[in-house]
Amino acid sequence: MRLESLIRKLILLMLVGVFLTSCEDIEKNETGFPEAEKAEDQVVHPDKPGWQVDTSSITFDWYVNFSWFSTQWGNNVVSDYITEKTGVKINFISPKGNENEKINTMIASGSLPDFITIGWWEDGEEKIIERDLVLPLDELAEEYDPYFFKVANDSKLEWYKQEDGHVYGYPNASSSPEDFERYKNVKPSNQTFLVRKDMYEALGRPDMRTPEGFLNALKEAQEQFPEVNGEPLIPLGLHEFTSDGNDSLEEHLQNFLAIPREQEEEIYDRKTDPEYIEWLKTFRQANEMGLLSKDIYIDKRAQMEEKIAEGRYFAMLYQRSDMEAQQKELYAKDPDSVYIAVDGPANSDLDAPTLPADGISGWTVTLISKDVKDPVRAIRFLSYLISDEGQKDFFFGKKGVTWDTVNGKKQFLPEVLDQLQSDRGSFNQKYGASYTYWMLMDTNKYLEWAPTPIAPLKQSMDWTKGKTVNFSEFEGIDPTGTSEAGIAARKIDEEWGRVLPLLLLAESEDEFDQLFQSFLEKREEYGFSIVEQHRQKVYEENQQKLNK
């Protein structure tokens, strides 16, 4: 009897096992994940982080559309800590050469990695959405992680909402109008006019806001400091010339001149503004006086960085963040040889510049592919990344290892801070903190958490504060792609890229005027009116989005 009883119990247990297995198979939903995950004790709630439901190991492939990004996941404090905490590992992929070619090849294949991070202004972002290669974040959140709506910014979701009513990408380095207003007095800009400190002071700190003062200062610098360490002084440095122009001589200069972007609700043609043309002619005159080195027309960023590190420029209309490493090198050699921000070219009323900071579009957007290996874990990880908790983890790392609370404030440990300020490359490899992984960074959180910049960087950053303006309504108004307006805009940009250096090299003002008039005629032929109509339409749509 005992044997028969034991056999009955074994058979009963086997039947129960078969029944449970069958139930689990039946209750799997269309994604292939068992509904048991949604048991009452595991169900996600709008107020609770969904990622906590499942912290098993998973690896996502994450494509970053920037060839310079080479940081990998793992073997640093931040990535190891986040993997330990969430179970998520990342396999970063970035193009080895031309970004456009890489992303277009991937789009053509019809298949993308799990996550994609791409500049919001790039054609690839629009193509990815148009070709139905990514999943709507709002639908994923509604089904799997309503916590997303608690941590996502409503203004940003409205801004990135597509015509079909869905949101496919979430931005980094983005400020809603409310954020911008809250932080505007401490929000810095990258755009600066810089001078080499020791030379500028030796010249008596000249006023360079007017064309006359600007030219005189360049001339005196060249006369007093003809060489730097045996190499010729370069009186003025600019961003590199490209096929469609030069950043320094376009928006950067226009912002220093406080040229409006609209007048009476109509998009303003900044290129034909009299103040702007006068300053372009000032640069032409500088070239005629021998104050524009031939180097500036041909140098790429790598060559410029070498010359910045050698202190060979007197003045620069340049982004301060693009030369931080070189500033540190100069400071280590001689603190007086660094570059400082001063008042630069200004309009005839000497108005303060109107400088851009992070607008609502941000810098990049991150999307989730329709081929993502686990949509549930993907949206929950994205929610974690944009939450205050995720932002803190990605910025600071692990408490007691990279940071601690001192006098009620989160701070990097002294040895961590020292490496951050002295050698960012080594810091990234060892710690991975301070937004080494920047794909969804919140730059407003950065303003709250960032340590005080070290001496060679602080002055140029502080100079821009209070001069920033929210230009969100003008973001993304320029047409791109293969539309009629996009093709016209590309032709006009390329013509401008051809003409701009010729304007500076013109032997006379008459030649300048002829070249400029020829450009205006060419852009009309290419369809400038269509471009302007597009810009006005998108500008008005942007205003409506922001008003919502």
C-alpha cells in the first residue's frame, strides 16, 4: 500500500507540472513574454520604476551615430554598477567612417539595433520613423511601463510627437521652456569670443566690439607678437570652412551681433542684415590687411587643436567646449597664456549678444528599434535612464566609490574629481561618470551637480551666463532631405559654402558686393522662396507645440 501511495503522489505531481507548463504556454502574449510577469505582486505601476520587475541579465545593442564615440560598456564604475543594479549590459556600435553612409546602409537593410541615438537634425532620424523601423515610445510605455509618463517631460513629448500622434524618440541635452526660464541665469552657452590672456592684457585690453577696434587689436597683436615659439602668430581663429560655410562666420557671428531671427512673426533673413554684411566686410578688410592667415581657410579641427595648444592664435570666434583639453595644456605651462572670453563683435548699438543654449530639441534623440530583442526591458531601461535615479547613477556612479554626500550635497570623492579635472580620457575609462554615457543626459541636472569648473575653463563659461536666449521655436525649421525645399536648401548651402571664403578674399569692397549679389541671385534660382515658406510654416508649427 505504501508503494501504491507513493506512485499516486508522483503521478499527481507530474500532472500538476504538466498543467502549470501548459498554462504558462497559453498565457504567453504576442511578444513571447509570459503573462506571469504581470502577476499582482509584479505588475508595473505609474508611480513605480518598471525596471525593478526584472533585473535578469540582458544585453542590448546600441547604435550611436557619431564616429568619434568609442567608449565601451563595462570595466568602469558606472557601467558595472548599472549592470549590477538593472541587469542591463550595452554593446555600443558606432560608425568607423562616414555617419550618413552607415545609417543609410542600416536603414536600407530594414533592420536596426535595439537602441539608436542620432542627432535630431539628421535626415536619418526622419527616415527611420518614416520607414516604420522604430516603435512608438508612448505605446510601449502604455503597455509595459506607465512609469515612463511620470519621468518623461510633457513638453518634450509634445515637441517630438509625430503626425500620427506617436512619439518615437526622446532627447538629451534638452530644455523645455519652463526649464530654460528656471535656469536661464546660470545656463551657459558654448559660443564665445576668446583672446589669449597675456597678449590681450599687454595690448591694454582693447575694446573689440566695433569694426575699427577689432581691426586695430588684431593689427597691434600681430605687430607686438609676430611669432609664438618660432611660429607665426595667427591673429584670428575661426571654425573650419566646410562645403556649406563656416559656423564662426554665420550663426555664431550673427548671435554676437544680436541679429533677430524673426520680425513681426515673420522669419527674418539674417544673411542680408546690414550689420552682418558690415562685419563680413570687416573680415574682408582684415584679410586685405594681412590679418587673416591662410591657415584658417584650410585647417581642419585636428590642426586647429594643435595650434590652440601652442597658443598661436590671438583671438578666436569659437566654441569654448571644443578647446577644453588645449586650455588645460596651456594652463599647465603658463596660466597667463590661456584664452579668456571678452566682449567681441557687436552691432552698432553695442547690444549684448544673444547666445543659444540647450533648446527643447536638445542634441540627440534615442529611439527603440522595431527589432528590439525585448521591448519590455527596453522601455523600462529607457524610463530608468531619464528618471532622476538614472540621471544620478549615470552622472555620479556608485555611492562610496565615486561620490558621497558632503554637507547635504552630492560630490565626487577628491581623487575622482582630481582625475575628472586633469585627465578626462582616463576618468572615462576608470569611472565612466559625469555623463561619459551622454545619450540621455539631462543638462539641467548637470547644472545642479557639476563641480565648479577649474580655472582655465571657468571664466569663459561664466562669461556666457545671463546672455543665453531660448531659440526653441526656431529649431528644425531648415528643410532637409529629398523634398523640393530640402533639395533647394542643400543647393543654396553649397553655393554659400563656395562663396563665403571668396567674400573674405575679395580684393575690394566692390568685388565683395558683386559676389554677394551673385549669391542672392543664385539662391533665388535654386528656390529660396520655397525654403522660406518651409521655414515659416515650421516656425509657426513650433510655436503651436510650445504653446501647448
